[in-house]
Amino acid sequence: MRIARFSLNGEPKFGIVDGPELVVLNGHPLVSGYDTTGDRVAIKEVKLLAPSIPSKVVCVGLNYADHIAEVKNATGSAEPTLFLKPSSSIVGPGDAIVLPAQSQKVDLEVELAIVMGQIAKNISEAEALDFVWGFTIANDVTARDLQFSDQQWARSKSFDSFCPIGPWIETEFVPDGQELSSRINGDTKQSSTIDFMIHGVPKLISYISHNMTLLPGDIILTGTPAGITQIVSGDIVECEIEGIGTLVNSVV
């Protein structure tokens, strides 16, 4: 089942994706379940929003060996490398990625994103997927020059619009080697499969839950493969994951 968050008459709502239409839900699915209002709206007639506005976005860096190899000054770790993006960095499908004046090199990074459905604290790998609401697509936009000029990654990852998410949450997605790719103006820049992750989805959820409490709606970005590429004003960026869909954003 695909769950979209969208704006209807200026009001944010949730709906179940049913072909070209959205079946409008009564409230937030994690609170009110999947009761519907009986209304339907065409997807083309509404503005899709980021499918979740979490308390935090937990990101995993350096989780594909080929990406580690392409990034200067980067080394892998026996444990996942974690950092955070603020919720203010989130934008939805169709929104613009705004290039900051502070950076001369901003890159795209396609990533599988986990959306939590329950409070998770100190959970095991075996039970980790039981705490997941679903999966979506993220672009971990990064000011690459600032990432390695600063002693921490916070600034390079946290500019407004640096976390496009969408287009919806796929609740039936089971991580199992699906393809992920990114394109700039139709040209493929990244192409890999999620089974090349160094640390898999259950391990990441469990590991993070032992370091911080995950709340319903929180998002985990699971890392990006090789092919990170600079984006410039006027570009159209597409991030695609097999079984979920395509997230499209412009660059200004």
C-alpha cells in the first residue's frame, strides 16, 4: 500500500494511492488508522508533500563500499557512521533544491529511506522490521566542499531543501536487492542495488535504537552508492528505487 501526504485546499492530508487517484484518509494513519472519508482526488490535482515530517532524520554515511572509494578522506567503519539532518531540511516531490551561497559544490545522493511506525528503543535486528511503517526515497543533498572543510558534517548536510523525500511511503516494501538510481536531466549518475549496503536495514534500525529512541514518523537514510555528482541551477534531479517510485526535484 502506498500512502501519500498531500495538500488539498491548503490543508495537509493523507491518502492511499489508487492508480491516478488518492483515497482520502480521515487523519494521520499512525494515529487514526486507514479509515477513509469516502472522497477521492486525482493526484494531478493536488500537491504531493514530503510523506512524513519526523522529529529527526537519522542518516547513515559511508554505507556502500564503492562510495567510500570515490570520496576523498573517507574510510569505512566497523559500526555505522551516523549523523542527523534537521526537519527544516525536508522538502517534498516537485519542490526545488536551493543551492546555498556558502557552497561551490553541491552533490546529489539517492538513498533508501526507512519510515518508523512505532517507538523503537533497544530493539533487536530480528524484530526491527516490525517497527517500520514503510519505505520511501530520499536525496541526501550535500555541500561536498563544506563536508570536508568542516570538522563535522552538520552544516554540509543541513541547509534548507537538502532532504527531498517522497513521493510516498510504500508499506509493503521488503528490502531485497532492489535497484536504486539517480539521474540529472535524464542522464544516469548512480546505479546500484540495496544489497550492496555494508550494514543492512535491520542492523541499522537496531543499532540506531540502541543509541537514540526512534519515534513514529522518524526517518532513517541508509546511505548512497557511488556516482555522487554535482548539481547546478536548472537541473532536474530524479531519484528512483525499484518498487517505490521516482522522486523528482528541480535545482535553483
